[in-house]
Amino acid sequence: ARFRREVEALEAPGETLAQALESGKYNVVVVSTCTPDELKALDAFLAKGGGVFACAPESYPRAEDYTATCKWLEAHGAKPRWEMLHDENAGNVVRDIMGCALSFSSDIAQPFGDGAAGALTLLGNSTTGWEPPMSWDLGQDWSVVVKGAASMKTAIDKRNDVALQPWIPKEIIPSAPPLLAMREVGPGRLAVFSIRYYW
């Protein structure tokens, strides 16, 4: 109940992200696409020892904020990849009640995997009309917490959107792409997650 109350407080009308983080009430903030002012607030929060859990940013309908957020993440060593995730092993794919394909992976680093059988990740055949989970190009300061299955690979989806061009990778990740990773940023911690916040 406490976590729910804090999330609702962050979404309270009239309270900016900066005001919420400066209040000292929160240890961790979950974000997606941010404005430049919100990114400055995240930097200040990390500098004070806060935790930032960044879901894959959305490009539509906020292309300028998407670009700013991607550049901020890239400056921290986590470059978002505009792509799709595929699993070549049909036996490793299940379908949920809505018919969506999900890939199973048990590749979870310890101690995060304690008590977890694995993770399911939504797969996509296109990025038109929605923004499926995608992976990351990570610098050496990052520790990968969850990887896709060995049979999972990335696939490039050619798009003409100007804002997406810097983030469309030139090469695929042929096996086990990173899905969740974390690092220290000064006294703070930053995590990146391949799934959009609304999934």
C-alpha cells in the first residue's frame, strides 16, 4: 500500500517531478520519456543517492523528449535500440490470454533471481503502431540483471521517422540481448528496463 501511495503522489496534479524528488520522500523513481527539466531533476536525484528505474522511452507523441531521454541514457552508457525482439525457438514461446507471444528466459543474475523461475518478455514483428520491448547497447559500467533466452535475438525494423534514426542499430544482437541492467552513478543507482512503462 505504501508503494502505491508514493506512486500516486508522484502523479499528483501540480507537483513536478523535481518537486517530488526534492521532497526527500522517495528512494526510487520509475520514469520513461522525460523533458529536459525532468532529466536535470534525475541527475540531481542520483547525485543525492537516489535510484532511477528507467523504462524504455516512448517516441510517440513526444519526439523531442524521446530524443533528449535517449541522449541522457546514452550519456550514462545505455544507448536505447529501436528494434524488435524475436525468439527462434518456438518451444520457448508462450501466448497470453490476448494471443501475444512471450519469450521465456531463466537468465537472471543472482541475487535477483532468487525465488524466480524466470521472466517473460513480449515479442514483436513490427514497431508500427506500437512500441514493443527493445534492448540496449551497454557500456562497461553496467551489470546485466536479466537477459533474453539464448534463442532470443534482436531484429532491425527499418523506419523513416527522423527521431528514430540515431537509435536504429546497424547490427543485431544474435543471442540473449540485455533486458534489465543496472549501474552506480556516483552515490545513486540507475537501472534500465526494456519494456515501456505501460506494459
